[in-house]
Amino acid sequence: MNPLSRRGLLGATAAGTVAAAAAKAQAQSFGNPDLPPQGAINATNPQSIVDPGPQNPALASQFPSATSPPATDVGGMQMPWSSFNNAPRRIQNGGWARQVTQADFAISEEISGVDMRLTAGGIREMHWHLAAEWGYMSYGNCRVTVLDEQGRAYVSDVKEGDIWYFPSGLPHSLQGLGPSGCEFILCFDDGKASEFNTLLLTDWVAHTPPEILALNFGVPADAFSKIPLHNLWIFQGQLPGSLEAARAAATGAAGAPPYPFTFSLGSMKPVRQTKGGEVRIADSNNFNVSKTIAAAQVIVHPGGMRELHWHPNADEWQYWIKGKGRMGVFNTGPGAVTMDFNPGDIGYVKRSHGHYILNTGDTDLMFLEVFRSSYFADVSLSDWLTHTPPEMVAQTLNVDPAVIAKFPNNKPEIMPE
Ligand code: MN
Ligand code: MN
């Protein structure tokens, strides 16, 4: 238990020589403002805490904050946790994908997520779709191709930590490269969008009369006698040649697009770095094409915390990459829920709901914050409280102005500063 948490302070109080009644009174006024008091700290009958019914200890052990919520949790909040770890995988020769859409995760209205693996040479079939697509490479190497509406071809290779953005409707393909293919996350800017419902090249060609294909492409109809009659979606292909050769072959008279459709998020200089961690941000300010998705890659060192904050412009969809952590979310009501996350998990916070993320492990925690917006924006609680007249804050919270003067006043993003 973090010794600085209120629960920790309460626990220490209860474990000391202070009378139980006094501890209870303090719990009600300090650690648990709502009646009746909640949390294990307030359960004087130990039988209140045990779980005698059916259990799955392996699963329960992953969720200490759900099993024993802080006494400050209250109300009924929507589930902020989901995961790719137990999402069914659609496996084909060449790779697989699994997804978590709003159909599976009710709160995720603005973003749906896909986790995809392509072997070396494995191809995600040429396709397009209604939603815009944002990708993050979590492993290996991949070649992406996309054509814009002015006929300008883009071909690029991406590595771990790189991202791409394909605007709504633009056709694209993905292929795993050597030595061992790739894995990546896709975010669609629509919680209902599905990876298994995209417009596939093979489907269209197979469902167009051969004489129409002949007229369209200016070749004899029998040129299409061997086309696949069923779509491929993911299939094993041959490793492609050099990037230079691929670019030269794809680029026509229209030339290359003015802005790249890929960006190196993981290897850019942090926009904020403190003792507690690092933040990297890619939105339309530095990744020009990304008009509907903004994202931050956050690293929180052991003992550090992504500070209490909220986002005024969009819901936050999270992908947890490394390490482990705990998120607390606050809403009007009041409502407060605390949940634990591990690699491969997905978090979701509604627009303007307050939240923090604590590194609960002994290694660096890394996660993504993804927003359906052209720009990243957040409001820091400590920034607000230090840039409001101190008398206002002091009277509201009944905290001495001298204490408020010690709060961070330069929006640390990750604590400690
Ligand atoms: Mn796509
Ligand atoms: Mn956030």
C-alpha cells in the first residue's frame, strides 16, 4: 500500500493505539466523506470483507482495487477497463487480429481498438473504411501503403513506437517485414467501427461482372479468371523489396503527398520530462495528417503518478503497453472508481472526468492516451489550484495558503516533478 494514500494514513491510524471509535470518526470526515461509510477500512465486522461464493483467484488477483476499493470510491461508474488479452483472435495464415469495440466495451463511444499481428511477409489485404485509422507499432517492423484522393502514393516502413494515420476513406495496406513480422494497435475514430467490416479489394473485384472489370481496366475479361472468389483479409505473402523500389513503383505523375502519413512518436523528444516520467505527444500540430486523432505516449517511473487531470475536448482511450498501474476516475454524483491495469489492457475515461494513474509496479509503466480530436489538451488540477487566487482555494479546501504555495505550479503531467 502506498504510505501516502489516504487509505494508508487511515490504515496506519486504525492500526495504532487510537481508539477504534476515533479512527472511525476520522475515516468519516477524512477518508470517506459519504454516508454510509464504504470500504474495508470501515467494515468493523471482518465477515463484511470475505467472499465465500464462487471465485477465480487468478483473475481476482489482477484487480486488487476492484476486490478492495479505496474507501473514497463511491457510486456506480461505468466500467473503465477492458482488455485485448481475452478478446477472441481471428487467426489466418499470415497473422491475426482481435478487437474491442463499443459492442464489447459500452463506455468506448469515440474509439474502437484492434490488436493485429502480421508475420514476416504477412499482408493485411488492401482495403478502406468509413472510420479514420490510427496505428501504433508495439512490436517489429511493418510496411504501410496509402493513396490520397489526389492520387499521391505514400509508402513507408514503421518500427516499434511509430504511428500512422489514414484519413477516412483512403485506401491502404499493411505488411509485416523481417525479421519476425510485427504487432500493432489500431484505433478507429468511431467506437462502433469493426476491423471485420472493412471494404476489401478482393470482395469488390469478385462481386463485379468480368465484362465491367474488362472495360474498367482496359484489358480482356479473362485477365481476371484467377482472382480469389473469397476475400483474403489477412494472408501470407512474399517479403517485399526495398522501400526505395516500392516508392518508385507506386509514385506516379501526382508525386508524393505533402505530409507523411507516419510519425515516430516513441523516438521523438519528450514534450515534458520530470523525475516521475516522460510524455510524448503527436497531434495535428506536429503530425499534420492526424486530423481526428491526438495521442500521448506516457512513461511513469516506479512510484510516479500521472497527475490528477482531465481532458476538456475528448474521451480518453488508453492502451497499456508496459508495467502495471492503477487508475482512479471521478465524475459528478459523486462517483469515483478505481481499477487496475496490465499490459494489453484498455482503459477509457469520458471527456472531462477527472482521473489519475499511479505506477503500482517496480518497473516503468508505459501507456497511450488516444483522443478523437485534432489536438491534445488536458487541464491539471494542481495547475488550476495554483493559478486561482489563493484565498479562493484556501477557503474552499480549508487548506493553509502556505501549503497551497508548495503545490506544483507548472503542470508537471507526471509527479514527482
Ligand atoms: Mn484499415
Ligand atoms: Mn488523461
